[in-house]
Amino acid sequence: MATQQLGELLRGARESKQWSITEAAAMLGTTKSHLFELEQGRSSNPTLRLIAAMVIVCGVRPEAVIATAIPATTIEERTGG
């Protein structure tokens, strides 16, 4: 997963809701330090539960999360695009 892209997506969603890292971590069911590491692109293995929480709680579009997991070149290769 492109951890930097996922981190930027998560940070953008959190900031658009004007939540602190502490508030967002509590809502997502994770620790403040783990959320910080995710936002910085330093955590490369978020759980499916955390990704689902991002979609439900933060309003992140599922296709945006999926796009961070599959490089565009892979999609183009598989679809002939």
C-alpha cells in the first residue's frame, strides 16, 4: 500500500473535520501514536478494521483508499488502459 498516499488521505479527512489527532484516534479506535505514524506514512500495515473506520467515521471514499493500495500502473496493465 502506498503509505504516504494513505497518510495524506487520512490527514486530509481528519483536518477537514477539524479533529485533533487525539479525537480522531479515539473515534477510529486506535492510538494517537499509531494514527500519527499512519499520517506520516510510517505505518505500512493498517488493519482492515481501521480502514473501514476511516470510510465510516471520516467519510473517506472507499475507492480513494483502494486507489492508494493499487498503483495506477497495475490498474492500467490489468485493464489494458
